[in-house]
Amino acid sequence: MAVDTAELESTLRAAIPISHLDIIDQSNGCGENYAILVVSEAFEGKNTLARHRFINELLKKQIAQMHAFSQKTFTPKQYETWLAKQNSS
């Protein structure tokens, strides 16, 4: 059963405050391979591993139906820094 972006988005937005969210279906529409980028103040004080475990727990049901899943998690300040680096490259 394919997972759709709306389901991922609604699950994440219901659980944490999100200032930016990108969900990319990397499987050409079949819903089996997603990459997400989540920016939230809820990540303040958490290291990357803790953030990824948190997202994995929130999306446990959906991830179980996927072939591949990747994520980037940032605080708002980290996201601004990351964007600046991306734009300067």
C-alpha cells in the first residue's frame, strides 16, 4: 500500500509545530521512497539522532510501508544557516 504526502504531512503537523516542511516522493509517484526536510522549534536542544528517532516514531506506521525513507531535521536557526550555505554554493 502506497503512502501519500498528505498523510505524512498531516501526521507531522498534528504532532509538532512546523515552520517549514518539504516532502519529496523520490519513487516517481508510487509512494515507496520519501525524503523529508522538517524545520521545527521542537528540535531545540535535541541532537540529530534524537530528532530522527522522534520522527521515525511519529511516522512508524507509514515508514513500515516504504522501501526507503530519509530525513533532514533542523531548528529554524539551523535551517537559515543551511539555506545560506546552499545558496552560496
